[in-house]
Amino acid sequence: MADAPGRRIAEVQTRFDGSLNALRDYAQRWMLQPRSPEAKIVEGMLHLMEMNSLHQTLLVTERLECEARMQTLLEASDKRMEEAVSRSEILLEQCRRTATEEILEVRRALHEGVAASRNLQKIDDKTVKAKVAEILGTVKKEVALSMNLQIKQAGVYVRRDRIMQQAAWFATMIVGGTVFGIIIDHLI
């Protein structure tokens, strides 16, 4: 349908060019043959003016039709654009809601992950404390056994030493008493 006005314009333009060429031919013949009737030139000029008038009328009519079609297309385009904007706004709202829900879900998952991590940390702390307590208990037992053994050995050593000291003291007392007795015996 858009080609029909273009075709009509092309046809009118072709006829106009043909009439203009014919007018040139008549003018050239008239110049070459002055006896040629001027009526043909006048007729050609009238025909040319008529063609020009028809051409102008056709152009105005086609321009008005094109403007009407253009106005219809613009109105349809505006309506479609409004519908597209409305749909886009609805889609944007849905996307925003979906994104908000996803963000909330991610936050919830992060909070659960942090809580789980803290629980694992507590479990790890408890496990570490239990292991340390077990190791300390083992070390304590070994140290206690070692200390008991050292105390027993020291006790044996101290007893021997103490016994030796007491024996030496008793020996000193006996020897001293004997010497004291001999001295007193000599003095009396």
C-alpha cells in the first residue's frame, strides 16, 4: 500500500517528463520551421500546465493520506508504547519482588550458616577442651607416678640419711658419754 503512492508519483513524473520532452521537440521544430503552427506549442504548454496541476493535486492528496496514515501509526505506536511501559513496570515489580525474596532467602541462609559455624566452633572448642583435659589427665597421672617414685626414692634417701644422722648422733652420744664418763671417773 505504501508503494502505490510512489508508483503513482513515478507514473505522473514519467508523463510529465514525456510532455516536457514533447514540448521541447515542438519548440525545436517550430524554431527550425517557422511556418509550424504556434497552436501546437500553446497546446503543449497547456498540456504541461494541466499535467503540473494534476501532479500538484496528486502530491497534495498523497501527502494528506500519508499524514493521516502517519497519525494513525503514531497513535498506534503511542498505545503500544504505553502497553509496553505498563508491561515493563509490571515485570520490573515482579523482578524486584523476586530479587527481594532471593535476598531475604540468602540472608536467612547466611544467618543459618553463621549459626551452624558457631555451633561447630563450640563443638570444636568442647572437643579441644576434652582432648586437652584427657592429655592433662594423662600427664598428671604420669607426673604423679613420677613424683611418687621420686618421693619414695627421696624418702628412702632421707630415711637413710636420717638414720645415718641418728646413728651418728647416737654414736656421738655413746662415745661422748663414754668419754664424759671416763673424764668424770678420773675426776672423782
